Amino acid sequence: MDLAGDLLLVGSKRTTVGNDRDGALVHLTAQPAGEFVGGANNDQLYAVAKSATATLAVGIARSFRGARDADQAFLLVIDGTTLTPSLHFPAADVGVQPRAVDALDGGFAIAGRFDGGTEGYLERVSNTAVPLATMRFAFPQAGDVRVRQLRTVGDVLVVVGDRTVGSQLSAFIAGFDAQTLAVRFANVASHASLDVSLSDVAQVGTLVVAVGAVGNDGLIAQFDAATGNLVTTFAVPQTTLSSVVGPATALVAGSSGASLVAARLTSTGLAGSAFSNLSNTSNISPLPMLRVDGGAVLFGLSSDAGVARIDLNDAMEAACAGAVTGSAFTRTFQLDAGVQVAPVTLTVTPVTLQSAAVPNLTRTNVPLTTSAACWP
């Protein structure tokens, strides 16, 4: 997230106690700074967004639930160095797991898993994280629902993700009214024999462009932004895609073999750069690519568990020590991805979420060490 030149990453860091984690905030300024936030158990942050007046990070909390067993939504309003945390949860002991957040008029929209993934959910909150409206949505066939991303497109909240029915993974894209949360459209993308997933979505001109994977190849699906009707799908051979940004020419990021790739979307394929020995392997909240004036900023994971930042120009090239770093990357679209996209009827049920303050939030400053590097 770009906060007026301060790039903010959120995530989690495993602690020294079992598999417990703390949420992580990383400010990438001239003097980078990190901070862990949470409690005694497993608390994680997955996504962050900025509205006109506020910044909100979301994730899950397991340290502050008392006698309850289910995950609670962990919301963190960020104002400079001031953090205002809160918990959202239903009256019943049912899990709420935010995975994505985006700004909208008067606040934010949050999307994620409900009741262990039997359903998805969507919530509107104010700029101070007060719950305004919530609903859960279910598919006709029971399955494990995983929300991957949420984007505000005009007056529509577009949600993408995937769901497992039996042993087959299929993707979904759904649009909801930004105020009422009523369903505007919903589609499922599937393949006869391969798993299909969608991990990110962005508005590009009059289109909504979603990216993901079909088997071991990348998937690009383009939909009409107003109606949700499918325009076209492409497969990208031997490259899986995790991020897409608009609003002009689409920029995408993903993985090809042992390399992290960043590219522009052209009329016939992808053109950009590949950076070896970097990855973006998280299937919950991959490290993002951010669009900035004159290009983009790409993030990846290095083999020593560090985070790499690569500044890209408009041609998706990076410079290091006065020369171009990385290697040229191109892929030609496979026009028939073998993916079938069909409308689906979602069952929507209103939900009332309670809000509670977080007692005894622990904040731990973490020194960060930076070093220059050129990626082959």
C-alpha cells in the first residue's frame, strides 16, 4: 500500500512459540521500520487499504477470544504511529477470517471466509472500523470457499477466489452492490480436468481483469465491468499469475519456474522481466505489485527469507548499478484455455457482527537491515 510515498506491507511472522504468529507491519521509507502486533497466540494480518481519510489492515485474531474457539476478524486502523485495533465476530461461536480489504465511499469493504470456509462473507465498515452491514454468501454445491481478493469497481464490489468441491478446484468471480451488498453477478470458472484459481482482480478500462492459474499455466479472464459478462480468457504457458494492477495497461506479476516475473499485458501476451531466485509463494495473500508514477514496485521472497523490493520502469525493467537487471520475459497467450465460465446463483444471508476493543495489544518494534542487490 502506497501511503504518500511510505510503502506499507502487512503480513505475519512466526514467533518462537510453536506455530503462533504475530501480525507484521513494515514501513518501507528511507529508513525502513518493522513492527509486530498481536497477543499470546496466533494473530495475522493479510491485507491493507487506504481511503481518503484512513488506513485499515485486516486479518485474524486468536489471542483475545476468551472462551470462544472460532477465529475473529482483526481490524487495525493505522494513523501514523497510532494503531486502533478491534475485533469483529458474530454472536454465535462461528469463525470470521478476513482475507481482503478495499476502500469505498465512507469507509472500507472487507471480504473473507465465514464458518471455516463453508461460505464467504462481505462486510462494510466505517473509516473507524465500525460495522455497517455484513452478509455471507454460499454456492449451490457445498465446498471449501477461499476468498483471495476484493476490489471496488465503481459501485460494485468484485470478489475473486476459488472453492474445492470434492477434489476439484474451481474459481469464482462475483460482484456485489457496494451499498446494499446485493449480488450483481456471479460466475464460476472450471476446467474438465485441471484445477482453476483466481488470486487477484483489477479494473482496466471498461474491463475487470482477473488473474490466477489453470493447472500449471497462468489464467487471465476478462469481464465487462458493468455486467460481469465474460469477454475472453487466455492461458499463459508455464507461468502462474498472482497479481494484477490497472487502471491503464494491465500489469501482472507471478512465477515462472524459479523466477519472479513482472510484465505488461499486450494484445497477444506478456512482455516484461524475470528475476531468478525470487518467489511469491503464499496462496493466501501474495506479496503485491504496486503501480507508481513511471512504473511499478514489485516485491518477492528471497532464498534467505528476506523481502526483495524491485523498482520497475513503465516497460517492466529494473536497473541496478547502472545496467538493466533481470532477464527479458515474454509469453504468448494460448487463446483456448479450456476454461468454462458459467453463471451461478449465490445464496445471500444477512449477518450481524459485534465489535469489541482489543485488550492488551502487544507492539514490538523490529529493526530491519537493508542491502542493495541485483537480481539476475
